[in-house]
Amino acid sequence: MGTPANLLTTEQLESVKRSYFNVLGLFLQHEQVESRFLRCLIKWGIQLQLSTADLTHTNLDLDKLAYQEPREKIESLYHLVYMIYLDNVVEDIELEVTTLYAERLGYAPEVVGELFKSIATVPFDQDKPRDLKKEIEEFMKIQKSLE
């Protein structure tokens, strides 16, 4: 199901990268980061083709990199899904990292799990590109109505 980075507009890719740095900041706020989480985060950075220019462009200082509550939580969830599917492979560790981040956004882990199951089990139709952001918004509306 992957969405190659070159299919995004420059603005969309910058937005995904900002979300990536926010996820990274969440994990780096801890004294120690488990190597399995770090491997996942490094993999995403490589797949997003991050460069030092990305750090300077977003005025990021790695020493001060920290989690910041995003204004658009649904968009942050979309970015997580996007990063997971960059290589067309969904790994358990990616789901774990995503669940931890989504919990920090205020979502219940079981809701996040159901979201990923619903996205992963819908057949991918190459003739009609999927609008993952819209699917996530609809899913979250349904979940909210069930609460």
C-alpha cells in the first residue's frame, strides 16, 4: 500500500517531516531510548530522505528537540500511517511506536489498533487512489460516536 514520498507536494512532505521530528522528540525526552524504537525512528528518517537541510529549514536544534502537542491530531495520525507504509511493510515495532505516540496524542491504544486494522484490511485499489487522511477522519468520527 505504500505512498512514495515523491507523490506528496513539498508542503505535505514538510508537514510529515515535522510530525516525524515530533515523534522523535517524544522518544528523545527519555534518558534512554530502547534500541528497537531507535531503529524504527532511524528507518523512517532514512525513508523520508531527511538531511541536515531539513533540520536547518525547520530551525531544529537536536539538543532541544522535544514533543510538542500538535494542533491537528488527525493529521498527525495520518502522518504516522504514512510513515509506516513508506516501504509497503507494516512491522510490529512501527505499530508499537505509533501506538505510543497516538496515546500521547490522547487516543486510546485499542482505538489506534482498530484504526490500523481497518486501514490494513481494506483492499488497495490501484485504479482509485485511497484518501488515507479522509479514511482516518471518518474512522475517528465513528469511534467518537461509539464512546
